[in-house]
Amino acid sequence: MKEGGISKDYKLSKGDVKRLESAGFEWNLSEKVSFDERFKELMAFKAEFGHFNVPLSNSSDNKHLSLGRWCCGVKKAYDIMKEGGISPRFTLSKGDIKRL
């Protein structure tokens, strides 16, 4: 909506947007986290658990959900790159891939 498009999944009126914003709703909760920051999180996860299988479960006690989603996105981006495509969500350098 913000960019002038129409969402297939959600229909928000201008009134809906105003009500959400007046209630304190934040549209951009997570600031973009750099590859290096996520990589450090991933290494800390491995140091703690001994593996890279970051859970994707949405349980209330899963403090690694964001990291798990990032890992999933990076894996998808890598698969796209292997096929010669360009990921719309992630840009991975050869150095990033080597580090992973």
C-alpha cells in the first residue's frame, strides 16, 4: 500500500492504518540486520548447541526464531544462486558463502 500497490493477502483501509498507528503499532519492528551480525549469531548458536539446525518453530520460548528464518532465507538464496538466478531477498557474496 505504501508503495502504491495492492496486497493480495491483507486489505487495509486508511482508517485501519490510522487506528493501528494511533494504538502505537510499529510497521518496521526489525531493522535490517547485517550479514555479519547474523553470522555472529549463527556462530554463537553453534557454540551453544553444537549444530547449525536453527529451529523455525513459532513457540513463545523460541528466542532463535528470527535467526532460523534468516538461515532459511539464506539457504533459499544460495539455491537460487546455484541455479544462476538472483535472490530478491538476499545478496550473498562469494565470501559470505565461503564463511557459511
